[in-house]
Amino acid sequence: MNKRREIEITYQRGYRQFQSGKISHAAINYKRLLTIDSHDFRAYLDLADLSLDQRDYSRAERLFKRAIMMNPNSIDAYFNFGIYL
């Protein structure tokens, strides 16, 4: 399997798990994704959202800031970070 396909499959698996409420499984897949591609903006943003759900606010803040730094034009990152604030 090529790297690009592995990245997309891992992201989609994490996203489906997040949507179905399997938070810890989703987090594992997003973290795995970051070992494959440490610059995957989506993984940082979704991990920040997961951290909010788990009430880990300091971690959520760090992850939102990282996501915004990586993609300063992302409306979703700013919106979700605004929810945190």
C-alpha cells in the first residue's frame, strides 16, 4: 500500500470511529496517522475536537493552535477553537 492511501485509510477509520462515539479508538488512529505524516492538519484538528469531548482543555488548546499554525486559512480550526474559548 502506498503512503498516500495508508494516510487516507487511517484518517477515514479514525473519523468513522469518532463519529460513532469510539473516542479512544479514533484517537489511536489519529495518533497513528501522525506517525505516518506528522503534518496532517486533519489529525491535529480532530484530536483537538476529541480532547474537547474528553474535557482535556489544555491539550485541546495546544492541538487547535498547532492546527491553526499549520493551516491558518481553516475556518473549521478557528470555529472549533472559538468553541473552546
